[in-house]
Amino acid sequence: MSTEPTARIRDFALRHRVAVGVVWLLVLLLGGAAAVAGLGRLDQSFTASGGPGHRANQAIQERYGNGAAVAPLVAVASWPAATDVRTAETAGRFADAVRRAAGPGARTVSFAGTGDEGFLGADGRTVYALVYPGAGKPDLAGLAAVEAAAGTLRAGLRSALPAVPVEVTGVLPLQHDSAVAGPGPAVLAVKAGCALGLLALLVLAFRSPLGVSAPLLLAGVTSVGALVLVEAVARFTEISFIVVYLVPVTALVLAVHRWAQPPGTAGRSAVASGAAGAAACAVLAVFPAAFLRSVGVAGLAVWAVGTAASLTLAPVLGSLTTRTTRTAPTTGAAGVAGAAGTAHGPGGRRPRALPAAIGLALLVLLAGAATQLRVGNPEAHALVAGGPARDGLDRLTAAGVPTGVLNPLEVLVPAGTDAAAVAARAARVPGVLLAAAPAAAEWRRDGSAVVVVVPEEEPMTAAGAATVTALRSALSGGAVALPVGGSGVVDRDLVDGVYRLLPFAVPAAALAAFLALAALTTAGAAVRAVSGALLAAVAAAGALTVLWQWGPPDTGAVTGWVPLVVGAFAFCVSLDRSVASAAGGPWWAGPVAAGAGALAVLAVGIGPQVELALLVSGFAMAALFDALAGGHRTPPGSPARPTYRSSFQLV
């Protein structure tokens, strides 16, 4: 069928190559500056919005200015064995030291203010206090303020109690210690090796300086242009900061893959896969969940800008060099045969059935493992292996204090309601270690009060999630349903607000992609591409489950937004590879592009920080699966490219 529209766009770009180059250079430079300046428009809370816990946290944050979705600091002290930690003198001394070290505006609670022995360790010597610093919101700046407050609190307590071993721990200090630990020499060597491997892979694939730099340039303009579009949308609706991770790596893989395509198939496959991917992402963007909307908008922007760059900038760059892939004929019967030969590799050998069957079985097993995915912050023990915060955590657990204290819940009690009665009702909920209604002024505001509820188990565990559910149920039975917030509800809200939409969002997005692709190619090609992309996305989530939940890291859970980003990445790159391969692209393009993406994310992101390691490993495994899938070549004699529809439908 006619491919005149893409040919006309390519010819126009080549006739005006200087103007096209200048436009894209301006996109890269000016757009890059605008994208950096506009990062502040993105929501940096990494929490699910819209759920009851989010609304409760907003109310607490607005009225009290701290706490809510931000996990508190936990100050731990181990008194000498002869000390009675229950006496008013000892308990008051610890509470006063904590209050002074916490600074103005902080909310603190311990045994001294409540008399609850849940604040005491089973060893009879260890006591702890919950500290909500005066500054701290669930965004990057607020979390940094809390991390800084941990150091100030630790120094203040050690100065006030020089004879007592004192530590400060908590979710944020543990994460902070993992981040500042930095990669060791071995990890730095691995990062350098991955960076060199990326360059070596591109050199072997494209064999010229421009051939190596061109896909990186295409990825750069795609990333910058997409981020500018996403930040423009963020002026009108909430877009999560997670797009900053999704956009560049997806743009890189798509750019490398499309640069490897022969000129005759590059434009057609870019338009077909771009339309299908954009349709799927547009469907995700309309779902009422901030994370799904963010992934959808980001994916839509990448597909749009990437396709525009493929149709205009890629031909201009291609005219400056001779690429090894520019050998496949593009028209007539010879074109089909030539493309088929390129797609099958030398000799057009049929792939071995056994490796293909093993690979498919592995993907199916990983897809099954995805059903066991538990989303939430990794358990405390997995966040960091050593450091001051880990010392505090070890001191707590050695004293028999459960790790649920790191993620307490907060109940906002309205004026006219007895906070002590609410605390007593909450304390009777199974799985609750303690519930207290502090009488200090910082816990009472305008007639309202905050009740702190400490669960025994961390909220990402099955027992912790059950405690959150039971507490909400217990506090909703009165005349007024009491809002339950705190850092312990964020994971629960993510499941309720986002993952329960996936059984509707994923089929809808897949259907949109199928309809768009079937309109431009054939129904059979569309079924193969979309089903393969879905399997890749689900298998990537399953790989995260196997590696992190069941594997040696034993995180217990996977950070909630990571599978969404990794799954979207896997879907996009698999869809693009499938369409390009069916259109007659070289069989090696998919593995090269996926390998480049995996090496890039490992070179940039590998390190000791657990949440970043989760994301990086997810990207790398998704790329690896796609590389393996891309290596399975179409058997000789099968159509090398689908039949495209009319020019009007194509562009």
C-alpha cells in the first residue's frame, strides 16, 4: 500500500535539514532548561491521592503542620540495668530531653505523657518516643527536612543524656542512611563497566561516531520534549514525579530501536507503534488515579515526541552517515524478500523450538508470580545494612519492640469527641500495640485532637494491612466515622486507589492499542504485538516479586509505584519492537535497544538505595526479557511485514 505520507515527511525533512536540525536543537537546549525549571510542578509526594487515608493526612497536615503521611522519627534509649524506666523521674527526664532536642513545633509522645507500657521494651531498660518534627511534608523538600531533623535530634539527645546510649531511627533515617552510604569500589566498577558496555554495544551495532551519537541525541530530544509536555499538563492536573524515571529510559530504548530500522520501514513502524502506544497511554491517563494518570500522560508524551523525532530528525541524521541497517529494499517483492532476510539474520535460520518454549514458559511463570506481588514500602530490615538508623532499629528489635512502631497511624478526632475514648476503642483492635491520646498542647488544636495508634506489624505485611482495615472498621461504627491517617495508611490507599483499578485499566489500554494497531496493520499482527506487550509488562512485575519479595533481599514488599513504571516501560518497548520486527526490521534491533536500556539504567542507578535498586532492577529485567523476545526470529517464509492500510490511516 501507499506510504506516501511518511515519504513526504521524510523528503520534507531532508530538503529542510538545516531548519529541522535547528528546531530539534532548540527543543533540546531551550526545552531542557524549561524542563528543569518546571520540575517543581510535579507532585513529589509519591503517595496515592483521593483515598480516605490521603484525605485524613491532608486534614492532619493542614491543622497540625506535621506528621500525617510522613513517618515519625523514633528516639531510642537504653538505660542502665538498675534504672526503673517507669518512674516519673526517669520517664520525665527522657521525655524532656526528647522535647528539647526535637525543637519548636514538634509533636512528641512517650511513656511519660501516656503511661502506656507499649512505649517500653520487654528488656525493662529500653524506652522509645515518637517524634514528628515541626517541619516536614510528604514531598522531597519535606522529607529532606525530616532527615536533617534526625541528625539534630540524635545530637541533642546524646548531649542531654551523655550516660545513656541513645539512637534515632525511623523509615526516613533508614532510607537516608542507605542513600548516603554510596556505592563501594565494586559497585563503582560495575557502574563503569555498564557505561563502557553501553558504548561498546552501540559501536558494535552502528560502527560510526555519528551512528553511536545519533540514537543518544534522539533519546535526548524525546526525553526533553516529553517532559516539557508533561509539565505543561501538570499545570492543570496532578502529575507524579515518577514520570522523571519513566520518560528517559523509555525514550532511550525506543530511540536506539528506531535508529536501527531500515529507512523504508522506520517511518511506517514508528507511526503504527506510536499510534498504538499513544492510544493505550491515553486510556490510562483518563483513569481517576494520580499514578495511572501520570504514567499515561508520560507515555503519551514519549510516543508523540518520539514519533515526531523518528519521522523528521532521524532521516536528517541518517543522511549524514551510512548505517548498516540501510540495506533492506523497501518496495516490491524484492523488498519483502530482502526485509525477510534481514529480519531472520544470515541464512534466515529458523529459531530453535526448545529455547523459545523455555522462554515463553519462564514469562508465563513470572506472570503468575505477579499475582503474589505485595506493594508498599520495603520492610525496615531491608532498607539498609548498617549505620546510625540501623543501630537504632536493632536496639528496638533486640528489646522486643515490634517494627510496626516505625509506621504509626493517626486518628483525627473532631471537636466534641472524647479522644481518650477513641484511643481506648482503638487499643482493643487486634494487632494494635498501643493507642494514646496525648494531652500536650501540640496534640490538641482548635478543639480537635490527634490519637496515635501504633500497630505491631509494618503496614506492608499481611498482618499490618489487616490491622489498618480493622482499625478503620472499628472507628467507623459510631455517629461520626473518624478519619484514620498516618504513614501506615499510604500503602493501603495505594492498593485501594490504584491497583484495584488495574483489572479495568489494563484491558482498556490493551484494547485501545489493539484497535489502533489493527487499523494500521492487520488484526493478527496487532494481537501478537499487544499480547506480547501485556505479557512483558506482567512478567516484569513478577520478576520484581521473585527477586525482591522471595529472593535474598527479602523486602517483603515492592515500592508501590515501581511496578507501575516498570510495567509501562515493558509494555512500550515490547510493543515498539514487535511492530518494527513485523514490519521487516532487523532481528538484532530489539536486543540491541533493550541491552542499551539495561546497561544505561544500571550505569546510572545501581547502588545501595533499596527503592532505586528496585526500580533499576525492574527496568533491567524488563529490558532483558524484551531482548530475549527480540532474539526469537520469525521463521522463513512467514510475512516479514504486515500489510499497512491507506495513507490516510497511516498518518
